[in-house]
Amino acid sequence: MAETRRTILKRIDRNLKTLLSLHPVKVGLRFGTPTKRDNVGEIPMADKTLTDIEKVTVVLEEDDAAGNPVPFDFVDPPVWQSSDPTVLTVSAATDGASAHIETTGKLGKAEVTVSGVIADGRTITGIGTVDVVTSAPATFRLKFGDAEPRI
């Protein structure tokens, strides 16, 4: 009796994992290698930090509850947006599977959010935080003090 129960539970567990793998429950954002906005060379990226002169492509990845990749099944292309367009802008590809993110020159943090409805009617959302930091010095300026008599 105990062996039969154990066998049934194993079969249920295996079937449940199979069913869960068919429906995405998590969306991940994979950031590419950022490049300078003026397309002069590439700068390696540390996590989700960009300098104020960089842009990057972000690719949407869907995973099931067990963390396995699954194919996209969005009813319509997912919607992408930036929480602060003054820090970075987001331009989604036509199919919504990727987006181009570009810093504006302003320093700060912004969240990139992508949300879409999948074939079974559920809405899934992915969020990534981007920290925009200062780039290396490129120019300098002279700041003159107040003039005073020489004598």
C-alpha cells in the first residue's frame, strides 16, 4: 500500500512539473553589451549599470515555474516602458521580444518594465533596474574667479 502511494505521488509530481513547464510564469530581461551612443567602440557592462553616454539592447526571456526557457506565446507584442524617461528611453522591437535602451545623459536610476498577456489570458511582467552613472571625463572647463586690482 505504501509503495503504491509513493508511486502515485511520484507520477503526480512528474506530471505536475510537465504541466508547469508549459506555462510561463516569469519574464527575465537579458541586457546586451552597452555601446557609446555615438557608436564609438564598446564598453563592458557590469550588471545593469550604464554610463551616461551608453545604449544597450535588452532581450526578453520567458521561463516556466521551474526556471526552464519556454517559447513566447504573447497574444499581442508586450509593452515596454521606462519608469523615468528623463534618465533612459526604451524603444521596443516590433515583435516586443527585445528593446533598445538609451541613456539621456542624466544620472540616476530607472526601471525598465515589460508586460504582456500570454495565450492563456494571464499577464506576466518583467522588471529590470538600470543605474546610470557618470562616464569618464571628456572635456574640462576653466572657472575664473572675481577680478581684483593688481596693485
